[in-house]
Amino acid sequence: MKEIELRIIDIDVKEIREKLLSLNCLKVKQEDQINNIYDFSDKRLLIGKGYARIRTVKDNLKNSTIHYITTKKLISQEKYKIMNEHESEIKDEIAAKGIFEALGLKLIQSIKKYRESYKYKNTLIEIDINEKDFCPFPYIEIESASEAEIEEVVRLLGYSLADTTSKSIYEILESKKSMEKI
């Protein structure tokens, strides 16, 4: 599956929620996540703009916990970030960890975040609030199969494409660190 997405960083969460509700967007997720990122010891997946992940989701809307196993690989990062993604719900996160480790993968990072997601037509707008030691600012991800719909959502939220980025969160954090050194 291809995933087309953009990010808008340093958002005002309350303002975004109000705009989403005024657009009659349906809240489809409210969850706490633990994202365990795996790679080989030489970090070849991350260096190649990909990764393997086991995600644990505490779904606060359904009061349930779900686990997913995922691989992602960057296809393009020109106007949009386009990822080749393979994901499946799993019953046993311990077994998934064992599979990754048997393949030679190691846990590289564990990231906790709160995610709230809204649906507009066929587009998902996700508010992400990570643990401050990983990412100190909230942001939104806008995901869709339709570039036109992504552009429509960006405009409806009061932004332009110039306010967006196709960079990964790691690249955004690295850019911010570089700017702070200047």
C-alpha cells in the first residue's frame, strides 16, 4: 500500500481541533501508542529511509489494546512523503519481537505518543503529541490516497502547501537542532 502524507509542525492543538469539528470531521481515533522501531545493527533500514515497527495501541474510544507489525520504505519525498507500507494487526507482540530478532533486527528506539485522528472525506488528519524528550512540539499528519484532497484539507485548516513538509519526524528534529546551533 502507498501512503501519501504531509506534516504541519508546531500546531495549536486546540485551534486544529476546533477547525476539524467545524468541518464536521469524524473523530476516528484517540489513542496512546508505543512505537518500537527495529533495524539491523548497521541501521541499514533507517539509512535507506525505512524501518520495521511493532506498535501497541491503547484505543481510548473502544477501551481496547491492539498490536501491529509494520514495515515502511520511503518511495518519494518531493512534494509529498510517499511510503510503501505493509502493516498487519497481530495477536502477540512478544512473538513479533521474536520474529524481528530472529531476522537479526534489534530494538533501536521506543517512542510513546498520544494520537487523535479525524476523517475528512477519504483523508485522515492525525494530531500527534509525542513525549517531550523525543519531540517537543505537536504536529499533524495529513494522509490520503488523493493529492487533491490533501491540498483541500491543508487549505481548510488555514494553511498553504508552503506551511507543510514531506520530511520525516527525524529529519524535522535534526533540522531544528541544526537551527538552534546557529
